Amino acid sequence: MTLRLESAGKTDVGLVREKNEDSMLIDPSLGLYVVCDGMGGHVGGQVASQLAVATIAEVIRGNNPAPEANEPDRLVTSIRCANAAVFAKARAEPTLHNMGTTVVAIRVEDDLLHLCHVGDSRIYRLRQGNLEQVTRDHSLVNLYADNPELAARFGPPNSNVIVRAVGLRDAVEVDHRVIAMEAADLYLLCCDGLTDMVDDWMLKEMLSDGQNGSLDECCDALVRAALSNGGVDNTTAILLRISES
């Protein structure tokens, strides 16, 4: 059985923000799909997300530098290079101080998907009617869940705080996993501008429509749902659908 992958994506500034600090990449020729949600300063978030996307694509395209021996995939290498690029630019330009970005990315290799993420942007998978978040947010809430003694010491965590992002420090830890492609799977890469506005049960309903319908229309529906619920942040969504060719 030969599998093929279809894709679509959309980004929207929302109803409150002046600038769109999200960036995305859909490049079937590289088998590369990326969503970045930038943060920091007047223009810092936009600069960080755009620089991260460009660096990830450049590294994957040129396969340079080569992955280190202890790195599981060159997608991890590319995100670490993006971290170095964003961190260096922030240090060089005072107006960009403390800028950073989240990253979720998928790289296709044969019938395997390499998934990487840093921060609280997410990847979901709809498989056989079940919606699963296949990434875990690098959030203060999850950090406290893993370390209950922190809550006792410092009090309840702020749900909006993330504990890991690209560009904030000189090095970053990248979560990586590999998933075998299966026909009829549908993947969603998105920022928190979508997930903060749209509950998982609603995502499941809309993605179920996208399994057999138009991916472009499904992306439009996801963004419209975020806007109708307030649109307080930039919203970005990429859909990947796997089918038999």
C-alpha cells in the first residue's frame, strides 16, 4: 500500500492583535510542515517566528549542519539551529530582547512522521474517530503536575506561562517522537490562539468533517471558530491528511 499526504493551512491575525506574530511553512517538496507562535516586544514575536521558520527550512533543505550523533533526527537539529539564530539576533538588537517562539513541526520520511515541539503550540491526530493531542505543552501547569511540591511551595501556577521556548536561552531541549503513517489519519498543527478559543470536542467535530472533505474549507472553519469565540490572539492551523494513493 502506498500512502500520500495532502496539506492545507491558514493563519489569521485575529480580532484584537495589531500584528500576526505566527508564522507557518507548508513545503511538500521537503516533507516539512511548521507552525511557530512568536512572543516578545513590539515586533519581537513576529521576527522570532519568521526567523525560526526560515532557519528550520534552510537546515532541512541543505542538511547542513549534519545532525549530531546523539540527535534522533535532523528536524531536531534544525530547531536547535533556529534557537541559536533567534537567541543571537535578540542579543544583537536591544529592541528584540527576550523574543522567542514556540515551534511544532512535522517532517515526513518515507512512511514515518517525525514530530517535534517546543512550547505550548500543539499537534493533534484524529485516528479512527479518536482525537488525541500527541504533544504535551511545556507549560507551568504541566511542570507543577509533574512536581507537586512546587504547588505547595509557590501556590497555583499561571496557566498561560510556558517554561520552554525557542530563542530565550542559548540552548533548548526539543521533544521528538516518530509515528508511522496510517491511511485516514488527520493531523492538526496549531498555536494556542486556536486551542484557547476552541474546545477539543469542537475540534474533533470539525476535523471529522475534514477527513473526507476539503482541507482548505476545514482550515477556514477552524479559524472562523476561533474568531467567533473572541479571536483574542493570532490563529494558525495546518492540516495533514494521509490516504492511500
